[in-house]
Amino acid sequence: MASSTRQSLAAAKESLTPVLAKADLKFAEEIFSIGSAIASSSQLRGILSDPSAEAKAKSGALVAVFGKNVSKAALEFADGLVALRWSSGRDLVGAFEQLGVYAVAALAAKGKKLEQLEADLFGFQQAVDSDQELQVALGNKQASEEGKLALVDALIKGKASAESAVLIRRAVSGAGRRRVAVVLEQFGKQVSAYAERLVATVTVANPLSAAQLKRLEAALSSTYGAGIRVNVEQDSAILGGLKVQVAGQIIDGSLSSRLHQAKLQLA
């Protein structure tokens, strides 16, 4: 990410904080929808991300396209966002998505549902990863967005919070060329970043007890010097032990890995 984009994103998050004091989930959904519309129009994207374009021209474009479709708060926030300097149109689109996630995370935290949001995102990601038919259905370019979202709604009905539903639906409708599971993982990391926690994905052959999970969280927090959210995946193929992925590192203490190393040494 270019320096100008990092600085603009930080400034946008700071300006978003007071807005969220009065905002609701509809505001977050509007931020997502504005970003989606900009992503789908190269002309609009070019105007709004052009550092040489006048602020008045950018504001006029936003009003013309979104003035009748989003709230005043969302339009004003978008106006402030496009006024910042972005290294590319893609970075501007990415900022709308990331700030939409940030807004949902903030609203979940306000309602004391941040941990549930993290758990719901990971749970749906696991469901997609483990079901090939679901992967195909959600990734089908020929299927309508309405059909995909109807499927998602049926799967999460009564199981996910309102905040989780917004992000899960967004991961599906806004995936583009990305895999839905990848977008869900990205959203999960952004939510955890809001909570100032790292995310560790732990693969085990057998379920961990509550005591084992607590000891593992404490050990990882001590090692990485930060709060850790542990997402546990079960995979009988590793036979025993565990594999940990955190902060770009892989710690493979699985029995299958040890057996493989032993075979290599004997070869």
C-alpha cells in the first residue's frame, strides 16, 4: 500500500469515528454500495481518485450518482473520502470496503457483539471452505446476486447477528474475482485489527478443551505480545499435534509433519 493511501486511510478512520456515534448498519451498507458503484465504473473511479481533479467536480459527481440513493451522512462521508489523496482508483475502492468493515466492527463493539462477529465470520468461512457445492454456488459467475444472497440468508438465518449478516452478505456480493472464503478471512482480520487482536488459525486433529484453548491463547499472546483470537479448524489428516498460522508464520507441530520429516531423514 502506497504511503499516500496509508495516510488517507488513517485520516478517514479518524473522521469516521464521530460519524459512527449516530450511525447504524444502514450507514455501513451505504458505504459498501458507494464503493461497489465506483468499482463498477472506470469513468467514475477515474474522476474520484484523480488528485488533480477539483473537489467541486468530485462532489458534483457524487451528488449526481448517489444523491437520491444514500443518506446525507453517507454522502458527506464519501465526499470527505474522495477529497483525500489515493495512489490509485483501486485503492479508493478498497478504502470504501475496508471502512465499511470498520464501521460494522465499531457498531458491533458498541453493542458488545464484536466477538460474536469474529466467530460468525470464521464459522461461515469454514462452512464455505468445507463444502465444495457451496463454493461453486457462491462463485458461479452466471448466477444472479439475488440468488446467491437468498442462499446466504437461508444458511445464516437465526445463526448470525445483524452485523455478521451485513459482512457475510457483502463478502458474497462484493467478492468480484476473489474467492468468497478469502474475502471472509480478510474481513475477519480487519475486524480483529479493530479489536487490536492478531488472528491465529490453529489446525488440530481432535477438538481442544476449553482449558487447552485458554492455555494456547495465553502462550500465543505471550509470544507475539498482543491479544490473540484463536480460530480452530479440525482436520483428521494431521493425525495429532497442531499447526498454527499467525502473523504470516506457520508453526507446524502436527504428527503428520513429524512423520514426513522422519521419512525424509531415513531416505
